[in-house]
Amino acid sequence: MSTTTLAHPAAPDTEPSEAPGGKLGAALALIACGAREGKTRACDRHSRMGITLIRIAASGALDALAATICGSDRNGTCSACKSKAEQILATHDEASR
């Protein structure tokens, strides 16, 4: 059994201290967690989502992104998570330019 770990191609600049997905993943995770003045890091739950948030944002799937952030078992997503998803898409688009 191999223990070799392959790096994800979307995150070549990831450092051990950063969230999965590097700086962009950390920025998107902070938005998902609820960015506000003075808050510099996302919680552990949202930090682990870095690469997932990048992948979904790259597809432009607003509803899927909002559902991932919300993590709710109910149907649909809350308005706060939909707003966060919109911010994430805008941030991803800006970073992709």
C-alpha cells in the first residue's frame, strides 16, 4: 500500500499552515464561515472546505455552493448562505482574472 500523497492541481501554492486550496481556499472559507471585521480565519469546518469551495465556484453553480455552505438537512438553503455563495463566486471570479 502506497502512502504517497498527490498534490491537487488547483492548489499548487498550498502551505501546511493554510487551508486546503491555498490562499484562495482560505479566503473562500472565511467568506463561508462569516467574514467580519477582526475575523482572520475560518473555523475548522469551513477551513477544510477550501478546495471544495474552489471547485464548485469554478463551475459557477450558485445553488450547489449555497447548499455546501449551509450544510442544512432541510430543503433549500437559507438566505445568508446564498448571499455568502454569491460573494464566493465574485471573489473566485476576481481571483481568476
